[in-house]
Amino acid sequence: MAEVKLHPDWLAAIGGEFAQPYMAALKAFLSAERDKGKVIYPQLRDWFAALDATPPQDARVVILGQDPYHGPGQAHGLCFSVQPGMRVPPSLVNIYKEMQSDIGIPRASHGYLGHWAEQGVLLLNTCLTVEAGQAASHQGKGWEKFTDAVVAAVAADPAPKVFILWGSHAQKKAADVADLGAGSPHLILRAPHPSPLSAHNGFFGSRPFSQANDFLAAHGRGTIDWALPAVPRETSGATPA
């Protein structure tokens, strides 16, 4: 990853992370896995797709996921999102249900969320890679430290933002943001994860979409058009070395 091709504003904000020992260890791990013939998702070109789609100065909303989808053809670097043509995953189905209940937008027929990312919704997974068929297989290898730096950089920018934290994992990930308390310029929205296992415990009815837009509008940052195009436009991230 010494020659990572990443949006220059992200390199300015967090480029120093690539010189850290943990990133060298992560690179060695990923190279070894590929040399063993293991399939890694998403494709290498999309490892940093969330960052390329949403430069730091454009971030208005942050949604945190855990790790990429581990089925073929699904992951493309944006959390909760799948590539065009793939079946909408259950958690995203529930996100669409809450969006329809909250702001009246009918459920999309696809699961590609690039339209959100283009508007400043940072769709960041905690781990940016996963082995095919093996959920959470790349946890603890170094990605968490890197994405901690991403979250810290976004939170340090005083421009008001909305952090949408679904589930305990996301809430722990952004604990430093939440701890800013009353002095924070940001809005923190917490709810259970949209998974079918937990959505009925408070995710449904949490109204994150209207709350996010109300906050952004009140602070002069416009609003997010949450409605997804009928035919999604594909994008791809940059290619790390």
C-alpha cells in the first residue's frame, strides 16, 4: 500500500497512517492471503471506494458498517451497499422500510447506495476487506486502526455532521465522537442495528433520515436526497498498490 492511489484530500488528512507499522503488517497479511489463492472482497480497486466517493470536506453524514459482504458480486466498498443487479440484503431492506416510514420514499428495487455517497454520506466499514464466505475474517488485522483514523479526522472537522450509529459495534467505533458531548458540533443518532435480528428493538421508528436532514438544513449544510435513482450509476474506487 506504499503507493496507494487515494483522493488527495484524504491523503492529506490520514496519509501518515500508511507509514505506520500496523499498515505494513496489514499489507503483508493481505498479500499472503492472495498468494494462497484466497478470494478477497471487494475487488482491490474498491478497497478505498468509500473514501474516494466522499472526500473529507464533503462529508455531511457518516454511517458505519462492520465488514464487507462476503458473497460473490456483492461488496464494492460502501457499507450496506451492494453492486447493481444483486439482491437487496435483509438489513438494507429494513433500512428502506424505515426510510419509507420516516420520509415517505418508496423502497428502491436495488441495493446500490452510490447516490448517497456522492452527496456526502460516508458509507464506511470498520474493516475494508473480507475473505470470501468468511464473515469477519479480516477483523483484528489492522483495518480497525485505519478506519479509526478516518472517523477521527471527520469528527475533528468542525463543520456540523450527522453520525448515524446503528448497533453496538458502530456506537463503540464512534465512541470518541459521542464523548464530545454538548460541545460537539455534530449530531449523534444511535439506534439498534437494522438486521432482522434487532430491527424491531428500536431501529424501526428511529427516524434517522428526517432527523439528519433537519439538522443539516438548520446548520446551513443543505439536505441529503435519500431517494435512489431507478437505474443506479456504477462507480469504482481507486486502486491501491
